[in-house]
Amino acid sequence: MKKILLIISALLMQMAAFAQNRFPKPDFESGYQYPDINYAVPNESLWLFVDIALLVLLMSFVSWAVIKKQTRKPIIWVSVISVAYFGFFRSGCVCSIGSIQNVALSLADSSYILPVSVLLFFILPIIFAFLFGRVFCAGVCPFGALQELVNIKNYRLSKALTTALSVIPWIYLIFAILYAVTRSSFIICKFDPFIGIFRFGGDFGLILFGVLLLITSIFTGRPFCRFICPYGALLSLFSRISIFKVQITKQQCINCELCHNACPVDAIKPPYDNKVKEKRLSGVKRILNYFIILPLLIVAGSVLMRYFSDDLSRAHYDVRLYDMIQQQEENPQNIMPLEVEAFYGEGKTVDELHTNVEKIKADFKFYSTIAGGFIGLVIGILLISLSTKRTRKLYEIEHADCVACGKCFDYCPQNKFDVKTAKLSI
Amino acid sequence: MKEDNNKKSPIERRKFLQMLGKVAAGGSILFVAGKLTTRLNQQEAGYYWQIDPEKCTQCGRCETHCVLNVSAVKCFHANKVCGYCDLCGGYYRSNVKELNTAAENLMCPTGAIKRKFVEDPYFEYSIDESLCNGCGKCVKGCTSFGNGSLYLQIKRDLCVDCNECQIAKVCPSKAITRVPIAMAYNLKDE
Amino acid sequence: MKKVIFRNITLVSAIFIVTFSIMLITNYFQVRQSSPLQTEIIESLKELNIQNSGNTELQAQIRQLDLMARKAYFVSMDHLITGVYILIGMLLVFIVSIRLYFSNYKDIPEKELDPIDEWVIKTQARKYVGFTATGMAAIALLFVVLSTPFLKDNTDKPKEEPLQASLVAQETTTAEPQQEAVVETIDQSEPEEETIETPEPAVVETEEPTISEKPEVKEDVKQETVPEKVEEVVSEPAKEEPKAVVAPVNTSNFNAFRGNNSNGLSDAKNVPTKWDLVAGTNIAWKTAIPLKGHNSPVVNGDKVFFTGADQDNRILFCYSLNDGKSLWQLKAENIPGSPAAAPKTTDDTGLAAPTVATNGKQVCAIFGTGDLICADMNGNKLWAKNIGVPDNHYGYASSLLTYNNLLIIQYDNSNESKVIALDMARGDEKWSTARQEKITWSSPVLAKVGAKEQLVLMGNPAMAAYDPDNGKQLWREEFLSGEVGASACSVNGIIYGASEYASLTAINGADGSVLWNASDYLPEVASPVATASNVYVATSYGIVVSYDAKTGELKKEQEFDGEFYSSPIIAEGKIFLFSTDGIMHIFSADDEFNLLDSFETGEKVFATPAFINDKIVVRTEESIYCVTTK
């Protein structure tokens, strides 16, 4: 086998030789001048600066509106600006959601150079989340803003179902990082449902998916943010413990229940007194059980994903190319796939490719194992958190889920400003 | 888990946990940011997608795989490399019998290549960018029969700088890479 | 009142959006269809136009269709873009009006709130998570198990199918208990849903996912070893496969000029070493040639092929190897594009200089007019075409060569230089590569470099190698000049090319690098021939020399009266070389390079003879004859 590989390696091609001058430069007698053609390079660095500046500005504005002023109006305008600028004008790239992959790749592979703008897009919303909650989600993220703008009414989904579905972003996040660090594919960018809408074109299936998501978000709040967005999952970690937190009202909550239906993402939890019908001991037992199961889940996930790694690695171009070349070598075709043809033209050897593919597969094995462990961990932690009980006396915001949209402010009769409007509407 | 003092302590414990979480989160932000910033100064990051004409094999995927409706890849023409031939491999199909502008003789499917008589026997060629769809047929003709003065480039003002270029993903010769802004174009006549 | 207006606007815009989107989507798919612009019809018409030029009707049709296609494309493209803008505009209207309509709407909870028991929700959510996780894991595992053999199948050859099938069977059986386990867990869980109130079962039930995952772990270990076996099975036959494909050398055939692959090597056994035409010693048969030509005979099975031509006729002949009787002949006539008057040629080249080539199924011949004909082994014409009249001041001389089912034509003339490959059975062009070389008279050679074959062409000023599968140039080395007539030869991946007034150069076929140059004695017409250790060159002024194949050092030279036009052929360790006056020289093809024998055969010889088991077929100026040992 190796011999054959070596031999194929010998098939070199001189691509550079094509660029030689077969025809000499003409000597013009008529005084012909070469036309002056300038290819414009737009002032990209300026735009990147505007991007970052606007990002910070809008997030600060939202923070101010939500934390200080407790009003929603500015957020609508922020949403409009964000959809118009980040969405339609800048065509949605690079966005914070996608930047996860660049950052993950940069952390895993030191040869990848991370552009400053991408780093800022990644880290700024996290810093803001740590300080003020998910103000980025509120209206600065064009995807969230777009869904927010079309949202009219919030039909409730089964809470048990939404809780269960909230695992998806985490798993999506884990897979996105797995594929990014192995340099296979940026799946978040590939399966972005809204980008096609912002660009007036693209993959038809994805646009359809985006439109369906938008139609859904008319009737229920932010399906993408809640059930798909991996960056939201990341931000929820920080907003859970943010330093300044969004409050429904600065006054005393009077448990009037009015705000309960206002939240589009089900982040307002009603009071709950712990009238459990089971014995304390059995509850403790359950939690302990889950703590025992947790490592098992992690191990099971790791092993399963490790076994999967070979199939997962097929997402990498080189692995697929190697398969194609194997096929070609075993069963030579006159008309080769473009990839194979280009490979032979490139002058690299199949051996080189083989070692490269082996390296990729080893990488995949390693990273899939870790990813599997994390999947187990996520499921385990969710199960544990679902078996704890908390007593609440008042209506409270679940800060991990809250996207700081500010819809609840209008409903609260304690918010002085809003008492009038509430009266008007009633 | 000490259950005995649970009755009065939950808030205290929660607060403690929250504080711990804050410290951890702040620490991790600083760590990641710090680690990434050390990487930043090394060299200028390539951010803009561009085609290396030396590697390009004119497979035709630039036309079909760009996320835009009409690909941001356009044909460029380096006049200083061009031989100004009458029988241009990029302008005419192979095996043409008559060198006129009739549709059956022309290579470009959209008619984006314009030709202008300069002096006997030279013709100047130029690309009408609004018509070009980046299919690379002319480039193939020019590289295999001519000087290679026609070549494909990503137009910077059209490209939306996807985080992951869809053409680069399927490019068989891996000719599309990220370049710093200083090298936004790989021009042949410079 | 205002509300009604907003509601109406909303409704109207909604209806508009829906209908408009449908229109846009249909338009979008239409653009998709016409987006390559050159529809297949136009493309095929254009091809047709090139084949028979001057058909104004056809041209007009193409122009019209082309215009229509472009128009349709740009118009619908334009529509699409304006359509999208209109749609976005309407969406904006829709959103604004619906927002205004709902401006003061407040979603106030009903008086009687459902008593939300968080604990119930949590319990249920836990259950969902548990089930989905298990389900996903099970489905994932099942998918992997089922898909693995399927994926492998693509790369396998039919031979392994039974083995594969058994593997599939094994793996599916291992997968089945898995499925059952999943079903079981689901079954068990159903009664538990009813007893949510009692939380203890919940613990048991959520434990189940991990229980069902544990056997998976064990199975993983088993399955991981199985695919490895499969890979081993795959890799072994892969070693043998190329050998079988690459070396179809049947010793009883001499399929092209200078043998199969045209390297001057023959595997023929029991080759005659002595004969005499006048006395009839060892002569099986002898037949006069009806039409002159400087091409060499080719033998496949019991058939001998050669061609002849004059100003009016161009004929492919097939004779029986056993008795020299004519089996059939095929005239190249009524070929579109064939010139009315044959191009001018010199007598020493003529219109039938290229040797025919066969792959055992088809036989093809080319003439100095550019006419190419192809027949099956029984003389039925398969196809014929003119590949362009060569502009050649001596006459077109490059012989044909076959590679698998491809017919390879070196077409280096003053008007055009290219190498093309045609499908032998149908005559379709498989690939065509333009060449930078000037007019050349030498013939293509297939050099085996490693497992892959390279198509090596001499030319002025360079020798170049191409991938015979697709015509891509692999390497090119400039060292030739003037009028190149001799062809290359190759042994062990090293290619030797030589021409008078240039040099004898050895090139490593693996990377196209020059190994050495020599210029002591160089051939003009006769092509060199090589063994692993020596390269032998016969010049047109009567000197035969051997060079060291490793260094290019001149080893031995021998001088004869006469000229060498016929190329030397190595068979059974001997070099057979005719001089033009018909004297056969036999040398030992070793380091000694001794003249073993030299004898008069009787007739002038320019062509290279064909060597097959027990026999040699020789074409002289006037006749063709067969020498035999029996």
C-alpha cells in the first residue's frame, strides 16, 4: 500500500508554469496606454471600528435603560438600529454567536490568528452580561432584535418542555466548538437561519427555516434565542451571577401577578412555597443519586462520542478527500472528482495526506471524548438542578433566562411611570 | 450537605455560591481575554477572503457556492500581462472557426468580456463587472492557452466577509484564504 | 377607528406578503435553473457548430437561444432583487401596523391562575431530558452501527461482499439488543408517568438511561475492533489491484509501434534468431503489400494490422498471422472534414507513416490527411473522423497508442500542437491538451512510473509527460531541438529521450528531474531502447552504441555499413535491429553488448518489426512476411 502511495506522490504538476508568458508583451505603435484600473478596497477598518463602537454604545444604552430607567422604549429603537445596521447593512458577519468558534479555534490552535474585532465581538457581550445581564440579547444582537420586533403575543409552551429543550443550545455549543477546534467547519455560521434573510439570498432551506422561526416568534417569544442560540447559553452563565441585575420593579413586589404573562422567555418565576409531599430524606437521596450518576453520564458520553469520532471526522475536508482518493486509487476513473484532480495537481503525496488525516482523526478522537464528557455533564447538571427545590415568596426573575427585554416593566403597577398607562389600558 | 442548619442558612449559602461564581466568571473572562490578547500582537490577522490565482484551478465553484445571489468573485484582467491576442483563449471558445463576436464563438456565458481593437493585430480586453458571474470559464481558457492575464478575485466591496467562506470550504485547491487588508487583492499586474 | 385601519392594513399586507413570497420563490427556482446560463441545448448546439462550421442556420439558432437565455437570466435576476426589496418593504408595513394595532395590548393573566406546581414541572422536565438523552444516544449508536458497513461498502470491491455481508449481519445482530433495550426503557416508563405524585420512582427511572448506556460501553469496545478488520481486508487487495490493471501485457500481442506501450520492449518468447527470405529459411509466409506506407505492422491475436496510402486511397489492412491471407481491409473514405486533395508529403514519410494501434477490441489508424478510422477486430467500421488536416512539411508521422480504452494521438503540427485522447469504441474526445511544442514526428510512449502510467511525448523543444487519464501535464523538460523524429523509451520509471543535434537525456519520471545528459551519438529516426542498466541508441549513420543507464557514460560503440531507420526492439534479452538495407543485427542486451549475429534477410526495411511468441512480422518496402521458429 505504501508503495502505491509513494508512487502517486510522484505525480507532480507545475501549476506555476501556467502563469508564464506564452505571448510576448505587444509593442504598441499607436501610443496605446495601458488602461488604469483601480480595484477599490473599502475602508474596512473604519467599518470595524464603527461596529465595535456601536456594539458598546448600544449595549451601554440598553443597560442604562434596563437597570437605571426601567423602561422598554429605547430597547425597541436599539432593536431597529441593530437589525438595520448589524443585520441588513453589515450582513450579519461577524457576529458574536459565530465568534465563539473563532475564539475556540484560537485557544486550541496557536497558529490561528484571531482578528481583534472578532475577539471584541466575543468578549464585550460577555463582559456586559457579567456586569448587567444579557443586555446584548435584549436588542443589540440582530437575531434577537428581529425576533423581538415581530413578536406580538406570547402563547405559553409547556414549561417542562421548554426546560428540557434548553439543553439544545448547550449541545449545539459543544458541537460547534468541537468542529471549530478541529478546523472542520463553522457549523454555527453554516446553519445560521437569519443570515439568508439579512442578505436577501442564500441557501433556500435555511431561509425557509429562518422564516418559520420568525413566524413562530410572532406567537411565542424568541424561539431561536431560547432553544438554539449557543451564545445565549454562554451568556446565561454570566448573567446568572451578574453584578447588577435586572429587576421588575425597584419597589416592593406586591405579588399582583400582572407581570407573569409579560415575559416572552418565561424567565419570571411565580412565588412557590415548598409544600412538598415527600420526605426530606428522599429528596436528598435523589440529589445524591444524581451526583453519583453525573460521573457515569460523563463517562458514557465520552465513550459514545469517542466511538463516534470517526464518523464525526468526516466533516473535515481532508478526511473526505482521503476517502475520495482511496476510492480513486482502488477503482480508477477517467473523470475524477474536482477535489481529487486538484489534489494530484497540488503535488502533495497521499502519504502526507494520510498522516494528516490520521492526525485529524486523532484530534477528533481526543476532542470528541471531551465533548462527550461535557454533554454528559450538561445533562447531569440539568438533572440535578431540576431536582432542587427553592422557595420563593415573590415574583422573581430567573436571571439566566432573562434577556433584559424590559417587557415586564410596563406591567408592574409598582413602577410609578407605568401605573398611568396600565390604568389607561384597563 | 449539612441539612440541620438548612432552615436559616440557604440565603447565606446562595450568596456565598453567587460570590464564588462571580469571582470564577470574572477570573475566566480575564483569563480568556488575557490569553487571547497575547495572541493578538504576534502578527496582523488575516481577515479578508481572497483567491490566490496561482492555486486556482477554475473549477467553477466560485460561481455556485457564494452566499450572495451573484458571486462576489469576479474576473480580473491584468492588461500588463495580456498578450492582446486576436485569438484569445478567454474570449473565444476553443476550436472557433471565425473570430467574430457571434454568440456561438464566445466563451463568456454572460457576455461580460468586452474587446476593443487597438492596432493590428492587438485587441484590448476588459471585464464588465456587473455582468460577470465569476464562473471562471474565460480564466480557464486564458491560463491554459494564453498568458494567464485573466484571473479570479473576490471583489472586496461585494464580499460580505463571512466568518467561514462557503467557497473556501469547497475549493478543491484551497486557493481561498484569509489575508490581511494590506494584501486585499492578489493583483497580477503589480 | 384607528385600530380598524391598522387591522386592515395588517391583513392586506399579510395577504400581499404571502402571495408575493410564493411568486418570489417560484422565480427563485427558475433563476436557479437558468443560472448556468448556457443551457445544455445551447451547449450541444455550439459543439455541433464547431464540428460542421459554416451552417448559418445553426448559428442563427444559437444566437437567438443565447440571447433568450441571457435575457431570461438577467430579467429574472432583476425581478428577484426588486421583489425582495418590495417584500421587505411590505414586511415593514406589516410589522409597524400590527405593532400599532397591538400597541396598548397587555397580556394580563386571567383571574384564576392555574396553580403552577413547580415541582411537577421539574419532575416532568427531568423525565423529558432523560428520555431524549437516552433516545438520542440509542439512535446515534444505531445510526453509527448501521451506517459504518454501508460507508465502507462504497470503497470495497464486489469480491469482499460476502465478507461484508457477514459483517453487516454481525453488526446488525449486535445492534438489535440495543434497540430492544431502548424499547424496554420506554415501556417501563409509561406506567410511571401516571404516578408522578410519588417522586421515588422518578429516581429509579432516571437511572435507567445510565443503565442502558452501560451495555453500550461494552459494545463500543467490540465494535471498535470490527471496523479495523474491515480496513485490513480493504487495504490488502488494494495492493494487488493496480498491478493487474497496469500490466495487461499479453506476450502474444504487439499492439502498437515498438510494442505495447511503445517502449521497444517485447515479452515474446522463443523468438526466431535466423531467417532468410531468398532461401525461405524459417519464413512462414510472405505477401506483397498492396499500398505503400512507412508504418510498422502490429499484431494482436492472430491478426496483423498495417496501413497503406497513396493520393487517392487510405486503407487499413488486416492479415492473418497464420497464413498471411488478407482477412479484411477498411478504406478511410467519406469522412467529413477530410481534404479533397491529400496534403503534400515527401517520399520518405508519405501519407501512411503512423503505425496503427489496437487494444484487442478495436483497431484504429490515422493517415497523413488527418483521417482517423477505427474498426472492430472483424473489420466493421466503428467510427471515423478527421481531426484536422496536419500542416506538416514531411507528412504527419506520429503513431497511435492505446491506453485502456483510450486512443492517444500526438498531433504536433505547424498549425496546431496538442495531444488528444479519444474513446476507442465511440470516438468521443475524452480529453485534449494543448502543447507548447513545435512540429514533431515522434510517437507517444507510455512510461510506467511506479504504479501509474505517464504518457511521454517528445517535442521541440521539450519532452513532456501527461497523465493519460486526464491529459494533465505532469512535467516538462526542455532539452530537444530541431526536427524530433525518435520517440522516448522508459525503464523502471526513468525516461530516456534522444534526438539528433540535441542530447540523450534521462529523466526521473517521478518528478521530471534530469538525471543525466549525453550527446556522443544521437539517433535521428530510430528510437532508443533501454534496459535497467543500459540505453542503446542506433544512429542513422550506422553507429550503434550503449550508454550506462545510471550515469549516461558511453560504454560501447559499434560501427556498421548502412543506416538505421528501423527501431531496435529488445526481446528475450536480445536487441533486434534492422538496418535499412535489410541486414538483421542481433546484440546481447547486457553490459557486454556483443553482436551475436548479423545476417542478410533480402529486402530493404524501414519499419520496425513486430515480435510475438515464436514469430516476427517484418514489413519491408514491398512486402510483409512472417518469420517463425516452427
